[in-house]
Amino acid sequence: VQLQASGGGLVQAGDSLRLSCAASGRTFSSYCMGWFRQAPGKEREFVAAISRSGGIVYYADSVRGRFTIDRDNVKNTVYLQMNKLKPEDTAVYYCAAQDSPYSGIVYYMTNEYTYWGQGTQVTVSS
């Protein structure tokens, strides 16, 4: 599967952004999808994940309550709605996909994901 992330940009603290990740192929609904981010000089970290059916979601503590992940299995797209953005949310955001044998599974470790998009820059000014 090939992933194409978009929607990043420069915003002010408190603003919102919606990231999109479009996937190629006809088996999108068989993948658990995740969002990760990497700030300069830091390791890539987990942000959010959603099960292949969309029934289960999981968030990092740092974004829970502010970010929402969802997916459209008809459009082969996963989204990350980011509200109340903070300067510490500044990073390159990556979407990732992993074939999931069960609908009730989400993955949150970087090494659990096989497919990665190219990343989209999010910059939040104070």
C-alpha cells in the first residue's frame, strides 16, 4: 500500500488542522492505520491509531481529548483532526498502515507498522 499524507501547515496556538492520508490499493479496510510525529532532534512518537473497521481508536496521552482519528474505508483515507494545537505539537506527521488480522486490533509502536507515508509538516506558533 502507498500512503500520501497532506493537510499540514503553519498555524497559531489554539487553532485546528485536519490531516488526511490517502491510501492506494483495494485492501485499505484490512489495515490498522496510525499517525505518528517526529520533532527535530527527537524520536518518532505515536499519536493515534484506528482499527481497520474504525471501531477502536487509541491516542497518546499528550493528544487525547484534542485530536481525533477517523477513517473512510470507501475513500481509502484516514484523517487526524487536531484541535487546540500547541507549540509542542510542531512536528512532521506521518501516517502508517499495518495489515491487521482482526478488527479489534490497534498498533501503537513504530516497529509494528510496515507502510509509511512521506510526512506532512505541522508548525504551531505561540
